[in-house]
Amino acid sequence: MLRSRLAASLLLLIGLAFQTAHAQSQALNGQIEGSVKDASGAVIAGASVTITNIETGATRTVQTDESGFYRAPLLPLGTYRVTAEAAGFKRLVREGITLTAGQTATIDLTLEPGGVTETVTVNSDAPIADPAKIEMGRVINEREVTNLPLVSRNPYNFALLQANVVGRPNVEFGVPRISANGYARRINYQLDGNYNTQSDRAGIRLMPISELFIGEVQVVTNGFAPEFGNTPGVVFNAVTRAGTNEYRGTVGYRFRRTPFSSRPFFSDPTKPKPETKVDDYTAALGGPIIRDRWHFYAGFERVMRDLAGEPQRVITISKADQAALIAAGVSPNAFPNSIPASQKVGFFIVRTDAQLTDKHRLVGRFNLFRNTSPNNIAGGTTTLERSIDFIDRADSVGLQLVSTFSPVVLNELRYQYARRKSENLPNENSGSGPSILISGIAAFGAPENANTIAPLEVSNQLLDNVTITRGLHTIKFGAGFNRVRQTQRAGVFARYTFPSIAAYVAAKSGANPFSYTQYTETLGDPSITVPATFYQAFVQDDWKATSRLKINYGVRYDLYAVPDGDPNAPLEFSRHFHTDKNNFAPRLGIVYALREGVLPTVLRASAGLYYEQPWLDIYRRALQNNGNPRFVTFAVGPSGVGAPRFPNTLGSLPSGATLPRQSIEAVSPDYENLVAFHTNLQLEQALSPNLSLTVGLINSRGTHLPVYRNINPINPIGFLADGRPVFSTTVSPTTRLYPQFNNVLMVESVGTSNYTAGTLVLSKRFSSGYQFSANYTYSHAIDDAPEQNLVAATSYVLSDPTNRRRDRGNAFADQRHTFVLSFVGRPTFNLESGFWRSVLNDNQLGIIATANSGETFNITTGRDLNGDGVGTAGDADRPLFIGRNTGRTPHQFNVDLRYTRFVRFSERFNLEIFGEFINVFNINSIVSVNGIVPTNPDGSLTGPLPDFTKRNPVGTDSRQFQLGFKFNF
């Protein structure tokens, strides 16, 4: 009822807004606003304010209103000069203003009496505690992007520098493990404000991109305006570089070799250290085509690197088992110390910014990404015979047209086409014949994911936003859509599972061709295409109520048109999927300057609803596994009908055999989209003109979190000691709701969550040769929603299908303490000695230091304790009286370092020589362990909980060093 009332009220607000005004997107732009007064504090109406981008020559002239207030929205990013003129006053020029993505810079101007031919020049940026900022976030600026240590060359890792974000970086071009506001992997990736999020699972970016192409990164976690949506977590907007009036370029080379790196943690010390070889070539050039009107930027990066040193590539099969398998005929080449994974990656960009006329500015961008990753598999008990090559290709075209219809009416039209195709192909190391799995010991034979596509995604996005400035109000509205079409192809394989090496040897020798425990083969069409269209609209009013108070209020509406169901599905739930049409998201933000002046004090508060887009894997799984024999898995024991003699395979359902009862998946008929209610309060105090301290409190309450539950078991036959019902394993009309199926795994939007956090941020912008940001977050995330459809996360279901409260516990994203420091320093020493002046100057240091609590993990048993048909691999059922996610890995510590020495040839030409470290102190931080523990059949532990740090631990990367050279001109 409350949501309905809010929707009705906000529909009225939308109607009023459309009668009076306008909207904009600041994802690729910024805004400058402020007041013009005389020395006595009286406002000056009708003053002319000219805003000039000193790098491109672009200008905008606006007039102050009757309250002396001016606004210039939708400005290109860069460095600005603001000039104010009024009759009877000296001209005032304010320089040194840096405008970053999404920023509203407050530039208040005070004019002195005199003639307009007289000029007063002031060099000063916007206040560091800016009274125009409402959201909780920061911009990683160009200096940080370029000079912080980034051995991975993956700019998406920069999201972890923001307070209220937990996780860990990715050491190559994959996606980092990012969570915010207590929601695991919830991140809305954007590229120049356009959609850049892969739509199948949470946490994946669509278009990989080189750091070389990024001018700055906008990271927002809370309090963001209605123009942003589709996530309750992080908005990550990477803004590409643009050309200026000066020709500028770089040519670079970075490399790593085996002696530069430490031995991977937990690798076999008796074997040679895995080879490390990385070569990285970069080149970029930008400049004017027509000065002050048309500029370009182009860049290229080529990376070739080995990944054998990554901890997850280490093969952990014991020497004795390796010897036994080699004796059984497995090639010795299947057992390297580490999987010889590598990458061959190419990036390309071209961007053009053109002032077509005085009223129309066009930005066009094309990105290309190509990645060939041979042997892209993890190690552990997996041998090299399971190897595949990962081939990943992506392209993106983005356009933005900003039109000025009048000094107070602007329009922004944006379009993007993006395409990504990821597939796995067999290679020369791939095994042949059936796939072999010896439980807990080794996996070899043919790879099970050869020739898969995951995914082929095509996205077409169109947005239009209008901005009209009227007095103290800037009301914004916009609408658009994104059409997504995704194709996936599952693996086609035949697998024999053996209980021991001896059983495998017996089958291979012919002594017992049926010594396996199970034979599994996929049959049918493995390909499926899932289309969807995401519509959006928003309206907001940015109201400068007083000189100290600013209010931003508005509403966003999203309509996610999910795929159609299968009308021939055996189960009614899969014949039609419900579309949630109640996604109204009202938002309110307030910022108040408690104290003005040189050292202002600013109070910020916001509240609002934030919806998440539905992940397409929810519907793909329900379409592909709905009980139709379109693509099925046939599993049979050695004595079952149609069981093959090892090593034969079937190819089709054998004569006389019937498919076993299928386990199917479905979507609840009343499924709704996840929605979070965020509130946050921040107090920022400027400690100096360039240093501020911010204290923040955050709360988020989530509802409609997706939860998978097996709805089929009914009529429990008993109970475990903790009250969990136990179901019969016999499938019949008295034990199953749908006896024609085995498991019916349904996703329901019933989960709830609560997240509370406190943040402390100390920020210094660049001055006196250095800048830094240090933040600490204490947080606690609780939910009752074991999750699926997340990147790089175990997929859990409810441990008790009758009582969701048993799974209420620490969220997967719960990480209590997080500290992050980023620092870039380039000090200048004015010394008399030319020698020491040369030695001590032109040195630069970049540091990223982190100290975090450990990550949660579930303590589970390998048994299906309650007979509900899930959890046999230990992924759901927990021992008696042990809560969900009560395990926690040890604390994590890491320091990355970059040192740069500049060699100057002239004011324009210089050479950078730099060295970069990952984990410079070589600290082994364990990030995952084996959480399965032995229990009795009743779920009780067979002994005390083990030391999990000694049970198949996986650590962060050992120390890696990279040496580089870059010529700047």
C-alpha cells in the first residue's frame, strides 16, 4: 500500500515536471553553478558568466537570475576558466577549476566595484567540501588512473578504492569481486554513461577496456540521482579520454619475467617456479582536427602474458596419485606444476569530439577488444587434459549529441551498440574420448565445456534527456530503452565417474568395464537465445532552495520486459513469466552548508528506492531446464538400462532406456525485482582548502532478493535435531508435489537483507606535490537469501525448503572491516645544488594499500541431510546448529606500489621509467578454503571443526613486479 501511495504521489510530480521543465544526464559531463555577489554580499542579477574549457576552447555563456544564481549544465569534462562581468564592476576571472564526471562544482564569485575593462584574476578550484554534492562517491581522476599501481592493466579494479565497497581485485582482465551496500556483485558498469553490464549474471562488465583509454572513473555507491538505476550496489562509470587543442601522445612498453615474481603460494616447492612472461605495448595520440571545434583521441594496447603464476592455476594432485595415473596411461604432460594459462589481448579506441555548430556538440566513440586465452582453466584436481582456449571478442560504438535549444534548454541524445562473444574451444592439450572424473582425486579426458558460448550478447541502447534551467530549479527528465539479446551454448559431454584410481584402471584394462559409479551424457540442443528489453524514465528537480540548502528530489521508473515463457513447458510456471511493473523509485537528497567560508562544513542526507534489473540467467535456466526433452542430462549407474561399457559413449538415448525424472527449474509466478531502500548521512569538514574529513552512516534494507528453493518435497517423514524436516527419497505422489519431476528448483523473490555501515574518509586533492584518499568502512550485512546467478560465487539454495529463517545469517558480501589508501606523490625540491635538485625531483610514488577482514564461507557437509534432493555436493546442507556463512577466512593485507622516474628532454618531451609491484611485501592472504566437514548421518559433527586454513586454501597473488617505459610527447 505504501509503494502504491508513493507511486501515485510521484506520478503527480512527474506531471508537474513535464509542464515546467527538463532533464539531463551528467554521466559524461559535469556542471558549474554558483552565485555572483558584490563585496557587501548583495546579489548581482543579469551578470554575464562565461565558462571556458581551456583545453578545448569550448565556451558557454549564461546569465545570473534575479537571485544572482547561475548554472551551466552538461559541460564537457576538463579544466575551466569562469569569467563574470557586470556593469559597474571589474571583470572577475576564476581559473584552475577542474570538472570531473558527474560533478557539480560550486563557483561563487564576488565582484569588486570598477570598470569592466579592469580584470581581477583568482586561481582557485571549487571547495573541497562542495555544497553541491549529494551522492556518496568519488571520482578517481586522471592523475590517479595514470599513476596508481595497476600491474593488471584492469581499470575496473579502481572501484575498490571507494568507501562502502568490499571485495578484491582481479589480477588480469577478468572482473573484480565487488560488493556494496551488503549486496554481492551488484554493480552497474557504464562506459561513458552507457550500459556496460553483461545481463546474464550479477557482477560482469560487458566491454573490457584498457586503462590507457580512461580519463577518469566515477564510482557512486549510495544516494545517486534518479538518472542512475538498475542496481542497489555500485555505479561504475568509466569515462574515456578526449583530445584537446594540443597534440599529445604516449608510447609505452611494460614487461615481466620469471625472476621478477615470487613463487605462487601453496605451489610445490620441489618443482620449477611457473614461468612468468608478460609483454605490454601501448600507444595513444590525441589532438585537434580543427582547433577549438573538432578533436580526436586514438589508442592501442597489446598485452601478451602468462598466467601460470596465479594461485588458482596450481595443480594440487598428489605425487602418488599422479604416478598412479601416469602408470594407468594418462600422459605425464597432463600434470604440470601449474596450468600454463596465458593471454593475448588487444584493445583499440578512437574517439572524436566535434562542435558541429554553436548549438550542437557530438561525441563519438568506437572500442574494440580481442582476447585469446590458451589453457584457460583452473588447476587443483583438474589436469591439463581438460584444457580449452577462451576466445573473447567485444565491440562498442557510443554516440552523444548535446543540443542547446536556448540558454536554459538543453537536450542530450545517447546511443550505444555493444556486442560481446565469449566461447571456449578445444586445443592441442585437450583430452579425447569421454571425460573422466575420479572423485576427489583428478579430472582428465575430454573437456566438458568445449565449444560452449557464454555468452553472445548484443545490446542496443537509446536514451534522451532534456535539461531546462529556470530560476533556482533545474528539473530533469529523460527516457530510453536497452534491447538485449543473449545466446548461450551449454557443454556437450560424456562423463565417467569412478570412486578410485583402481576402479578406473579396472575399467580401462577391460577387467571390469562397469567399475564406474555413474555415467553422464548430455543429449539434445545445447543452444538457447534469450531476448529482453529494459525501459527507463526519470524526472528530478535540482533545487537551490537557499544559498546554503540544496534539495534534489525525483523518481525513476524501470520496466524490465523479461523473455517469453515456453508455451509447451510441462510445468505451468514456465509457460509464462511475470513482468514486474511496479518499479517506481522515489529519491530524495539534501545537502546543507552548516558553515560557509574557507573551511566549510557540509551535511548530506539521502533516501530512496533502488531496483535491480532481473538477470537473464534466471530465465535461460528456466527455459532450458523446464522438463521438455530439448536438452537433457542422461545419468545411469553401471547396472542401469543402457549403461555403456567403458569407454563407449551413447550419442542418443539407448534403446529400452527412459530418461530419469528430470530436475527442472522455474520462476515463481509472482516474481518481483529486487528493491533496496537506502538511507545515508554524511558530514564533511574541510580541514584545509585541499583536505577534508567525511564521516558517514549508511543503511540499506532489501526485499524481494532472489532465492532458489526446491518446492517439490512434501510430507516430511521426520526431523533433524535442529528442527529441519527430513523428506523421503522415494518419489511418489505422497512425497512430491510434482511426482513427474525429481527436483523443482524455483527462484522466488522472497529474500530480505539488512546492511549497516559507518565510513570515515580523509581526502586530499592534489597540492604541494601529492594527493591521497584514505577510507575505512565498518559494515555488517545480514540476509536470508543464499544466492545464485553471481559471477565467481558458489550457487546455494535454501537448506530448509519450508523455513527461510533458518538461512538468515551473514550475507555472502559481509566483510566487517575494510581500509583502503590510495596515494600519488610527486614532490618538488627547490635546492641550490643542481645535483641534488636533479636527484630528488622528477620522482613519483603511487601506492594502494588495503587491510580487510576475511571473507565469509559456508560450513557444509557433503551429505543431503534432509533428503530434499539438493546439497549432495555440500553446497547447501549444514551440520547441526551451525549458521549460514559463519566461517571466515583470515584477515587480508596487501600493498601495491609504483615508482616512476621522469627523464625530461624538454617541457613537452619526457620519458617515464617505472616499476610496479603487486603485493610488494609478499603477504599470503587466504581468500577461500574448503568448507566441507565430515558429519554423521544425523548431521552432527564427527569431531571438532578443523583448521580451515589448512584445507585446500587459495591465497592472493604472490609478489609480482613489472618494469615499464613510457615516452610522453
